Amino acid sequence: MQIKDLVGFSKPLTRLIEVVSQGIGAVSRPYLIRKCADAKAHEVRVIAAAIKEVAELHHLPVVFKDGEVDVWQTPEDRTLLLDQPDFAGRSDRRVDYQERKRQGNVESITAVAAVDLLEQSEVPEEQPDEDWINRFFRAAEDVSSEQMQELWGRILAGEIKKPGSYSLKTLDFVKNLTKSDASLLEKVASLAVSYAGSSVVPTPNLEWLKRERGIYPGHHFEASELGAMYPTDLNYRTFREPETTQEHFSCGKRILLIDRGTITAEINLPVWQFTKIGREILQLIPTDGDQRNLQELGLFFVQRGATAKLAEITAHLPDGRIEFKNAQNIEAPDK
């Protein structure tokens, strides 16, 4: 029986199993699929909390799977040894522990991807590149932190949904990220907006960013050192053409519409811009769009003679147009 003949799995989840099989040489177990886990969700949460406490107390790797608790000792932990193992025995135990840990990392990442793919009904005929798959799993097996496993799981799901979404350079980039790096990027990315095909953080009011969002120029510098943003401040020329009557910025589920109003000359908008790798990382960070940030951006234009509206996005059309509803005017505050 081929993997494609599996019964009871959606096409996206079947594709996930195919990719995992190709990457690590073994088909992922059904318990990785959330549909199978939902019925035991409460049990898993309770047991997981208890296992974590025991594991941290005794410095033991402990796993709950298939209804049983699986414990194995670390090579360095002598408290559980009943006899003195020889050198070969110690080496075997060390290798066994490392391989168990790597397998657990891959399964955790695969589970994140499975959850992400549950709402998908179809996937493209094109499959992720074989070199990409190999590179992904060689890196993913050493990812132990839950935060980073979430990130890697979303990368795997995203590549299955749309092969080519994440370059090999981005895999190398993420491989070298620390948890603090990831937290920094999540913080900066929460303020990102899309404009004219680019992803930027508008910075017309740095004092507001500092006061209300805790974002400082130093965060821009750190993100640029990582390679996710360009190192210099930029200015985007909006309304540069006389016939341009409207500019728009989108973020998550929200869109900001700027009508020219009484503006007679181009407006320079200060921004921090994301690099190609940075734009790919943005796809991994879900956001509904920071409404207050978009309102502040709207006010920047209103104060220069434009009119602005903030609306909820309902659909992205194939021709690039955006449908929206509930548009609300942004008014300049009374002085």
C-alpha cells in the first residue's frame, strides 16, 4: 500500500505524512494528528503537566505516548544504574538517548504542522523539493524548545501548502535563531504592514512606538543584525504621482485606506523595511493587525491633508484586489 492510499486522512495531512516519510524514513504515527488527539486532550494536558514536573525534578527525559509513560535515563544520570556499564554500553545509551530526543523533536514539530493543516482541504500537486525536505529535517531534529518547535512546525505546514514559500537560506536563518531572537522578531513583526508589495514597519512617530508598544530603534538594529531587516531607515514616497488618488496599507485582517484629500505633493513616510528572509519569517507570525498602530499611521496622513479609513478585510481576490467591510473614518484629535 502506498502512502497516497491511506484512508481517513485529508489530502494535506496525507501530504504531511509523505513529506515526513521522505525526510526521516518513517511514516508519522496517527497520534500526531489532532483529530485523533482531541478525544484525549484533557488527559494529555494533565499527564503532560505531571510528566514535566517529574522530568524537571529528576532531570529525566519522560514521554507519554500510546497511553503509557516511557522513561529512559540520561547517560550522565548514575542514580538509576544497577550495575557499572562498560564503555560500549555507556556509548550505546548516549546514542539511544540522543536519537530518542531527536525523534521526539521531529514528532512534536510534525504535530504542530498537522494542527496547522487541519483546516486545509487541498494542497498543490507540486511537492516540497527533496533537498529542502532533507535540509529541513536535519535541522529540525535538534530543535528542542517548544517555542522554536512551533516556528518549525509552521514552516513545514507552509511549505506543504505552497512549495517554495521558504528558501534554504531561510531554513539556515531559522536554524541559528535563539528563543530571544524569535521573541524579538515576533515583537517587531506585530507592527509590520504591507505596502506596494513590501513589508515595512512605519515609523512616523517613534515616540508613540516607544511609549505604547515598547519598540525602540535598537530593536531595528538587532533585527538588521540578524538579517531580517535592512539596517538603514528608509523613506517611502507616497502619492508621488499626481494621478494617485489613494494609497493603502494592510496588516492581518485590517486595511488602512488613505485618500489624497487636499495633499498636493508627495509625502515621505519613514519606515523600517524587511529583507526577503524577513518577509518569509513574517508569514510564520500570525497577526490580526495592530489596529492602534494603523490608526496612528492614518493620523500621520490626516494631519497632512488626507482622509483615512480603517476597515476589516473580508477577501483577497486573485487579481490582487482586497474586499473589506465596516470602514471607519480616522479623525484628527481635537487640539
